[in-house]
Amino acid sequence: MVELKDRIATSGLAAGARSSQASLAGAADAALLSALVNLGYRPAAAERTAEAVRRNLGAAAPLEDQLREALRVIAGAP
């Protein structure tokens, strides 16, 4: 997670996302999807998981929390 956080900070996604709440949610969602795909999950499964994370935590949750929740959802933990 720390490695991905550094990549997001240097990619400009975080800076560009500050312009509005909608773009913040979009950038965080894209980053979450990218992280899950890079961990080896299929894009369709990553999208379903991201939707579950948005329902559980809300779109404004920090990326670290979203990724942690996504892994919890995938693992089936309560």
C-alpha cells in the first residue's frame, strides 16, 4: 500500500483530484481499481469489489482504507 501511495502522489492523480469532490472520488476509484488489477485480480472482479467498498465506506474514504476494505471483501472476512 505504501508503494502505491507513493506512485499516486508522484503521478499527479492526487493533485488533480483536489479540484472537486467528484474528481476526487473518480481518482480514488481509478487508483483502487488499478491497485487491485496490479495485485492480480481480474478487472471485472476489481470493479465489483470497488462497488462494494464504495457502499461500505463511501467514495470519500482514503485510498488506504479502501484498499484494506477491498482485500477484506475479497477474502470474505466479516
